Amino acid sequence: MARIIEEVSHTFSEYLLVPNLTKKDDIPSNVSLKTPLVKFKQGESPSITLNVPFLSAVMQSVSNDTLAVALARSGGLSFIYCSQPIEEQALMISKVKKYKAGFVVSDSNLKPDSLLVDVVNLKEKTGHSTIAITDDGTSSGKLIGIVTSRDYRVNKISLSTKVTDFMTPISSIIFGNEGITLTEANDLIWNHKENPNELLDKNKRLMVGAGINTKDYKERVPALIQAGADIFCIDSSDGFSEWQKEAIEYIKSNFGEHIKVGAGNVVGTDAFNYLADAGADFVKVGIGGGSICITREQKGIGRGQASAIIDVAEARDKYFKEKKVYIPICSDGGIVHDYHVTLALAMGADFVMMGRYFARFDESPTKKLKIGNNYVKEYWAEGSFRARNWQRYDLGGEGQKLSFEEGVDSYVPYAGKLKDNLGLTINKIKSTMCNCGCKTIEELHNNARLTLVSSTSIIEGGAHNVILKNREESNNT
Ligand code: MZP
């Protein structure tokens, strides 16, 4: 007879955090959300640390180069989707790596008497949205001002407007003089910039990850290393397989131990230990909990996300105690409310991966549509017929090519810019951590107290027994 695991499997909404003593210095500005992305030996530091604990999902409808830039600028990391040809994925990776170059000689220059139409044409030709305005229109001329896409709206001003009427003049530009070193230039930018959390490599370029599968990694990985990928993640709905072990071992022995590879997904201790021993740099946890996922309905496999995280976190801690190697774990899928992120971290996750959350933003690759009075964005699963990512669901060998769907095609409410939304989510997490008397994720792992809640106390948790006013009524009182 099958072995029955006695414990009921639970998910996030069934838990609440119980506050600990808040000390006077437990204030949001003292909270750090830095967290290790890859494994490290006891007493050493990880080679990659996230500034905020967020990854974007390895999905066509989520992680392209635009979203990757926006997320890295906010301190997290995207894994560019692998359900696309190798060359196209490599191009997306290299676009992120080139987004912030070191010193470059401007090849987009115009004269002060140029017009908006010249700006539009030049932008179309070079793809650069920042244009130097110099006295003679060359890169070596005297700098008069710059034009960026923030300086004009094509539909609002005439194409015959002179650049001097809308450019940012030299008097308002923070600049360094010729001869400045790259370090000095970076300090100058650092002191005046809006994104102090940016996740940068040692050459000050934004960091980016790449999804891979267990089929074509022998060709895909070297091409993506060449394009500049900082880390890989094997993308699979069920990672407890010999195919993953083989892929990790091949990559490490052929391309070097320094190449970082995350693996998964798993929901239990035995699977974590298997991938840890195979050499995984982090392990991703979650089967069937994603918002667009129907794996549990279709195949009857999976586990409540909270129980999976709690169990795997215990295995991670035991592994660390015994082998003195800390292998971070990622909670992947099923985050519905911001507080679910805090719960996942409290339960032992080092960071979370989200799809639905990021799909709602301007920077995600999908179409924005108006349905009724609401704006929405498209969001489809990797196991849907639309994505046709059969490599993620095929267990190995030469087999069927996605004979049934494990995910759906859907809409999510449009939510605006990534930076604004992530900022709000971060504020909520930091605030809750203060309630729990914790200033770091490690402290949250060690000190958080969680309680299971009854279904009636969940009702008590929302507004209840009142007639809610709408926003207009509130503004008028
Ligand atoms: P969510 O943040 O939208 O709840 O979940 C995103 C996660 O769902 C992804 O990171 C991935 O692990 C998982 N996913 C993607 N496609 C499918 C599917 O087709 C899926 N079933 O489960």
C-alpha cells in the first residue's frame, strides 16, 4: 500500500505571523532584505547576493530583457525564459548586460538647431534614447545639453520643435570632466541616482539569469555564457529526476564549477537532498501552486506551498549543519498577497519567484488590453498550448510533445510600473518584519512565529460586518 504522509499539506493563507517584541531600532529603514542567491560554505560569503528577495518567473509572459532590466534596477533578478530559440534568448541576455555600459563615446549626437523629428529619426536608427546636443553635432563637440525620452512626448509637441526648447540644458546636468575614472563616475552616478539597490556584476553591469532545460543545455549554456548570463536555472515542473543531476554535473564539469546552476522544482526533503548532492547552487520549491497551473488537477501531483517550504527549509538547515554548506531555497508560485512573501521568508525561503505578480506591470512582455472598464495584461502558463514549452513537462528521453496542458492562458489586472509596485511590497514586508522584531531575513528564519488559522478567523481578518464606502464617498467626507 502507498505510504500516507499523515500531515495535511497547507498553503500560505492558512497561516499568520504572531508579533514578537519590537525593539526601538526595529524600524523599516534599518531592515535589510539582502539574501544569498547561491550556495556558500560556512564562514564564507555567497558569490551572488540579491539586494531584495525577488526573482521573476522563467516564463514567456514574464521574463524578457525589459522586465529583467527593471527588476535588476530594483535589486532582484530575472531568469529569461528558455522556451525560445537559443539565439533569441542569448540576444535578450546581451541586451540586459549592455544596458549599463562603462564609458562609451556617444554615437547619437545632434546640433542645437535640430528638431524633434531629427531626435525621433535618430532614435529609430540607433535605438538609443539618450542623445547628446553638441555645438557641432559630433561626439567631440562642446556639450550644450542632452535629450532623453523623458524630455518630450511625441504626441504633445510638434515635430518641428527645436531641441533647445525641450532638452535638459548643461546647467541642469550632473556631469564628470574628461579624465574621470570609471569608479569616480560610478560614485557620481551613485550619489545622484534613483536606484540604490541595483543588482550589479563586478563590471557594474546589471545581473541577469537564464532558464535552461534538460534537453539542449549542451548547446544552450555555452551560448548564454557567451552572451553574459550570470546564473542559470533548470526550469522544470518536477526536478526530482536523474535528468537534472546529469545536467548539473555536465555543466559544472564542462564549463567550470564557477558557473552557477539552480535546480528544481521540488516539494520534499528527499528531492532537496538529491539536487543538493548533485551540485545545485539553489533549489526551487513548488509544484502545482502557480496561479496559472493546473498540474494538480491534471496529474494529481503537488503539495501545499507552505508545507513544501517548511519541509525543504528543514532539510536545507540539516544539510548546512551536517555538510557546512548553505544551499538557498526559493519559494516558487502561489504568491497572491504581499504578505505571502513575508510568510514564505518566515517559513524558511531565502527568496521567492513570482510570475503573476510581475506579469501585471508595464515592463512585462505581454499585451495590455482594455476589457470593460479595466485594463488587463495577458499572462499564460509555460505548460499551456500557447507557450508549448514541452521541455518543462517532458520527463526525459525522446517522448511526447505536450499531449495535454498543465497550465492556462489568462488575464491579470494591469498594475503600472514595476518599481512603484515593488516598492510598496517591500515597505509592507519591512513593516511586518519590524512587528516580528527582525531586521534581516536570517533573523526572520530564526525568530518568526507562525500560527495556523481556522477558516472562520480568516473571515475575521478582512473588513467585516460593516458597509464599505467607495473611494469617492471617502474623499467627500
Ligand atoms: P505565480 O507566481 O503566477 O503564482 O506562479 C508562477 C510559477 O508557476 C512559475 O515560476 C512556474 O514555476 C509555474 N508555472 C509556469 N507555468 C506553469 C504551468 O504551465 C507553471 N503549469 O506551473
